[in-house]
Amino acid sequence: MNKPMLIKNGRIIDPSQNLDVIGDLLMTDGAIKEIASDIKKMPTDCTILDAKGMIVCPGFIDLHCHLRQPGFEEKETIATGSKAAAKGGFTTICCMPNTDPALDNKATIDFIKATAASEACIRVLPIGCITKSRAGKELADMGELAEAGVVALSDDGSTIADSRIMKQALEYSLIFGLPISDHCEDAMLSEGGQINEGIIATRLGLKGIPNAAEENVIARDIALAKLTGARIHICHISSEGSVELVRNAKKDGVNITAEVTPHHLTMDEEMVLDFDTNAKVNPPLRTQKDIAALVAGLKDNTIDIIATDHAPHTDNDKLCEFAVAPFGISGFETAMGSLMKLVHNGDIEINLLISKLTAVPAKIIGSKFSNLGTLKQGTAADITIFDPDTEWTVDVKDFYSKGRNTPLNGHKLKGRVMTTIYNGKIVYKDNSVKLGV
Amino acid sequence: MYAGLPLAGNVTVRGFFMAKKVIMTEADIKRTIARISHEIVERNKSSENIILVGMRTRGVPLAKRLASNIESFEEMRIPVGILDFSLYRDDISSRDIPLVIKSTNIPSSVDGKVIVLVDDVLYTGRSARAALDAIIDLGRPLSIQLAVLVDRGHRELPIRADYVGKNIPSSKDEEIEVRLTETDEIDEVAIIPKPGREG
Amino acid sequence: MEAVEQIKAIDLKDENAQPVQKIWKHKHILDLDDFTPSEIDLVMQTTAAMHEILSRPIKKVPTLRGKTVVTLFYEASTRTRSSFELAAKNLSADISNLTVSSSSVTKGESLIDTLETMEALGADIIVIRHLNSGAPNLASKHVKASIINAGDGWHAHPTQALLDMYTILKYKKSIKNLKVTIIGDIIHSRVAHSNIWSLTKMGADVTICGPSTLLPKGMDNPLPYFPKVRVTTNINDAIKDADVVMGLRLQLERQQSGLLSSIREYARLYQITEERLLKANKGVIVMHPGPVNEDVEIASTVAHGDKSVINEQVTNGVAVRMALFYLLAGGSHNE
């Protein structure tokens, strides 16, 4: 089934081996076979993909997305979400447990795994709840969840408000070595909030969400992580102050990692002018000053990875008054194009960007997954091929995701995923890519 | 009170570059206004109870001129009012409408008065119809009369003027252009071919 | 204080009538942030003409015969609704009123659904009052009718700000360089927001004043998103040398949400009183969008005193709304 394939003339970048060469990559039986400057000897029946001018790297890994199944299949399913992810260059995605029912027991995790096995075109790894029903009151059976195969624990959009429960959750998680993926939001401070607190909120007459709503909880959980020695992974950090908190915690030896989304790195609060509900996201888009701090955090590795927080909603969900609209941006299919802006602007190096989408996220979900996010010989052939210079205009009508909720519709992006290969099989191919034999 | 809007010059698109034929000169206009002044007093037996009401825009200076003429031989003050009948037009939603409106301003009650509406050109009669409605909404005058400098025909409503300066038979493809020093820096009436409608 | 009666002084000077569209570009009235000074001027001038109609024995003109105005109120407000209704009736429009109770909102009938129904019923102009900021903006993107914002959330209340300006112009020659102080719950006040836009556009010197919990965020560096105004928590500084002092309605539940310590302390610190007004400029006028919580925002002696123009604001509201209906009614933007 997995025929051999040769990718020719691409710029092969694999941060896991500090590799950045122009050459060929051969895969056979769904695994990486060889990387060399010019592979002449190929198996019979080998498909050839000319990647001249393109970048060939390990398939992207997304540690934070929402596939909405079970419970909200009108917004997304494992099938549509994984297809959209493949189009965005992702070969491994970790789905958050804010489904209905929530992923807080073995049965629901088994459901995800079974559905993914039969319907997903890429690897889907579930994240389990920290507390039962994400209610923040009683701990979920983390042992059962770990055995069932979750890669992290998170109550996702619901911060555990009770510090005692959070402390105990961190302590308990130590038994299983699972990272706690932490959505940090002081719900009292952000109550009723719609967008970043500041002049745009003033202009639009919308209630603001102050940076402190995020920083408060990050500070608390750094203290708790330090106290317990547990691993915390801070989700979608958005403010300058948050970057500083994580930076200091790392200096302090706290077992902490952090992620940032493409939208927080590339868009500011101005996107909501004109009440665009598609730019309504939590945490909210902040300011240029925050963006500069987030980029700096990426560069000095304060921020370890980039995750999409892909949060699909239906058109109808977003077609309403701003305060009524749900938070979230459909992010898979614009992630790479958005992020390349940082590279084209000279803000970050392409190799660093790729590492934060491949090798580093693989490391965060544990040694069990050390064969992911790499092009080492013998590992699964999960490969993303993208053209860094192709310009294209986002048109949500072309989305594979059911969620067309992006403020980028109609925007021009530079950098486009051309082919995504999962286990040696092409799961997404742009129309412009021609295959040879 | 509000000071008024600085308007950007004369905005009428009246083909100044086209061939035009002057029908009435400054002297003609002066003579005509003098004649109409006498007719108004004659017809109404006296100048008492008369209010001259200028229909915006060019009816207003004409009403003022008529009043000062009458004042010169009757030796009494003739009240002059301004009527903005934009709100009574029957073509509000059509092209180039609505117009910027100004206050209607009539110095006393119209009840029991002889109202002489003054306009520059009588054409379809629709403006006069609107003006009649506007006056009647203000009260119950003894009578309403209509004075115009030019009657060019082509009536679409059963309306006629009581005082006419000059009858100018015209084609619908032509425009009658009345220019007055108060609004246009010169006194003349000209006939010009209709400019093509703007896109 | 009696308005100076200037209507009788007839100025026969007249400019040529010109189409409104040369100045007016609005299909909808959502806020004043996108109004040009000329457009605001035009509204003022048209309002003056409408005001004259209101002084007549027959206050009705046939201008909007055959047009349908629908008021769609998601928040009860008899005053504002009546004002729009009278304005529409004075212009001979057909009007129908719809008050949407919160019950049908919870039933899941969306704003868009309701608007589509309105439009199917032939509405040419839809007047919306809504508890959520931006609801009229949303509406304007989905219907062909013109939308007038009659107040949305904390966002904007453009017709109120325009009537406030018209009222000010009855007493002051020009808005330019006028010192206007707005006092109270600024952050939650759509009236304050729209007034800040219109007044600053016309060159006024605006000061906002209130307890720091009720002042808007980001005002130290607001450009280009919001006008620059002076911000103070000290009412005496705010009133000093003011030509216009505007109070705002205080929602009494602000105390429960911890934004105020008590209504009593608010009144002590921020009430517009005779004594505080002594520091204002001669001829100062006192305004309030109503309804007033007397002896909270404004001392009752001031609200009913000779500096107050509060009742006049109500009358002017009808004239302003007539003017806006007229300006929206015709012309190419409706085609």
C-alpha cells in the first residue's frame, strides 16, 4: 500500500538532527529510508515528487486543537478536522477534551482512538481531562486516562479556579509523568470580557480582558509547579507579562513549557474593529508590543512551541452579536502561511520555526513519541513539503475544516503547504504538485 | 441658531459650455419685475394683507425685489417669507434628491392673508403643487397666487400662474436658466440645450 | 433658560439648493466615528429646518409617505422609541414598533432572523436599540434597509449625541474650542462615547470625569482609535471653565459589581451641584440624556434650574431624528 516515494531537490530541514541540506529523501514501507544529495538508485515503482524550491521537513505536530467530536459534530469531526490539519501540514494533532461528553474516562478516549483509526487521515492523540467533566472539583482518573493513551491532561478552556485542587492535580499527575496543559485565565477578572482591554475595547464599547487575567494564573501555577515539581505546559500565551513570567520560571528551574498560537504571533487587537466575530478568540488578540514580546520569547526559547488552538465554529455560531459569539479561530489551514510572515519579515529563522512545530512538541508529549517530529532513518515517514514563497489568498470556501471562522478570509499569505505525507502516504497534495514515476 | 453650511459654490450642472441664447437681459428682468409688482397691487386692490413668499432658491431674491418695488410706490412694508418645499416634493427617492433643506420662514401667520408664491420658472407645475401643500399646512390663507418670471409650458398638473413675466415656449430638450445677481452674480434668462445626464 | 429665539430674524441670503448626496455618504447611522464635519453640519442644518416644522400648528409633512420605518427595541426605552416614532409620523412614514422581549431572544430567534422578517415586511429604515455593542453594525451587513442605531450596549448612541450638539448650538455660537465636560459613568456610556466623537470632530475641548473604575481604558494613548480627551477624576478640575457640563445616567447596580463603594459616596464626589458650577464659565449649560437620577448625578436644584437644558433635549430629539430620516430616505445610496 505504501509505495516507495522519492522527494527530489528539496531543501530538507530537520531540526532534530540539525539538518539543513538540499537533496533527496527516499521513503519505503512508510518509513524514512535515506536522505542524500542525489539519490539515483531507487526502487521500482517509486513515485517521484519534485520539491525544487520547496522545504521538506518533518510533519508538523499540533499540541492544541479542538476536533469537537463527540458532541459538536456540526462544528467539526475527527474526519474533517484531520483533513484540514493535513492541508495545513500537520501529521500529528492532539485534541482537547472539551467535548460532550468530556474526555475524562477510558470510554471516551477509546471512542476518539477508534474514530481516529477509522476516519482520520493523520495521527490523532487525545488529551484527557484534569478534573471530572472539566468542572474543576474532583480529579479525573488520570491513571485510567494514561493507560488509555492520553498524551497530556487539560481542563482546556476552564481554568481550575480552586488553587488547592490545582495543587493536588499537579501532585497527582507526577505518578503518570503526564504534562498538565494549562489554560490560564482568572475567570473573575475576565468575566464578560470580549476582547483585549484597552483603547479598541473602549472604541467598540466591549468589555475588556486584561492581561492580568492570564498572568495571574500563570504566576499561580508556576508557584504550584515549583512546589510540586510537576510538569506544566502553558497554553496559548498572549501577553508580554506572560512571556516574562515563563522566562523567569525557566531560569528558576521550574518544569515548564509554553506554547503560542499563530494568531497571537501575527495579529493584533485591531482585527476586531468593525466587530468581526471571527477575530474573537480567547485569550484575545493583544497589541503590537505583546506580539514583539511573543516573538522574542520564541527566539530565546522561553516559548517552546507553536500550537494552533484550532477552534472551529459554524458560520451561524459566529453570525451574531459580538458578545454572543463563541471564542475561537479555525487555525489549521492558515497556520503555516501566517507563520511564514515572521520568517519573511526576518523575525525568526525558518529552522527555529520548524523546530517549534516538529521536534520540540514531540519532546513535550514524551519519550514514547521520540520517533515523531524527525526525519531520522527508520522513523515514520511523516513529512510536510511547503513552498515558502507561494503567495495565495485565503478563501474560506476552500477550507476542509467545517469551521470557516477566521479573520484572515481574503487576506494574502506567503508560504503554502504543498504536500503532506503521513506514514509514507500522501494525505494532502496541492493541485499544483505533479507526481512522476 | 445654527450658522449655515458653507456650500461649495454654484453646483448646478447647467452646461455653461453649451450654446446658449439669452432671452431676457438685466433690463428686461427689471422691467418685468416692475410690471408684476403693479399687477399684484392692482389685482388685490391694495397691498395690505399681502405676503410675498419666495420659493427656494431663486424665488427668494425675486420675492425680495418685488417687495421693494411695491414698497417704493405703496409706501408700506411688504412682508417677505421663504418657503422650502423640499419636504413636499413627490420625488424624494429619485436621483439628486433629497436636497439640502433650509428652514421655511414666514414672518407672520398665513391665516387670512393673500399669499403670493414667487418662483423663477413655471414648468411641470410639480414645485407649485408642493408649495401649495406646504403653505396650506401652515394655516388658512385668504388666497394663494403664483408669480413667475418665466412660464415655459409643459404642465403636468392643472396649475397656472397669476402673474407671468414672460412666456417662453420651449422644447423639453432645452433648459431655461434663470440667473440672478443674488445667487449667480448676473441677471439674465437664457435658453440652452439640455446637458446629457450625469452617470 | 430660554433658548434665544432667532427663527424670526429672517435672513434672506440663500445659497443654491444642492443634492444632499454631495455631502452625505451614509446609508446607515451606526456611530459618529465615520462622520465628517460637513455631514454633522448638514444634520444640524436639516435639524433646524425640522425644528421649524415642530413649531407649526400642523406638525406633519408628507415627505416620507409610502416609506416604512420599523423600530426594533431589544431594550425597553419608551422615551427614545417615542421620539423616533413621532419623528417618523411627522414625516408621514408608516411606522411599526417591535419590542423584543428577552424571552424570544432565549428562544433562539436570532437578530438576523428578525431583521429578515422586518425586511420582508417592507421596512425601508430599521431603528435598532440593542443591549449588545455592535448589533446595529451586524444588522447593516445583512439587510438592504437603512439601519439607525438607537443605542447599542456601551458602544454608541449617535442620535443622542447629535441632538445634544443641536441643543448646545442653541446656546453657543459654535462647537469649536468649546469646553465640554462629561461627568459620570463614562466607560459604560454609549452617550458619552458618541458625544466624544462628534464634539471632538467639531473642534470642542472635551474633558471626561468620573471615578477611575468608570473611566474608559487606554485613554492615555487613544489615537488613532479614539479621540484624545482630557481625563480627570477630580470634578472641580473638570468643571472649571467649562461651557457645557453633561451628566450621565448612573446605573444603580454599579455598586453591586464593586465599581462604586456607594451611591452616597458617588453623589458626594461627582454630583453636579450649584456650588461646583460656580467655577464654570459664565453661561454654562447643564445637560443630561435622561432619565436623571435626581440628587445622584445632578442636584435636583440644578436639574430644574436655569442652567438646565434637559427638557429641551427631548424636543430637539424629535427634530434630529426627523432630519436623519430625511437624509437617509432618498438618493442613490438606496438604489
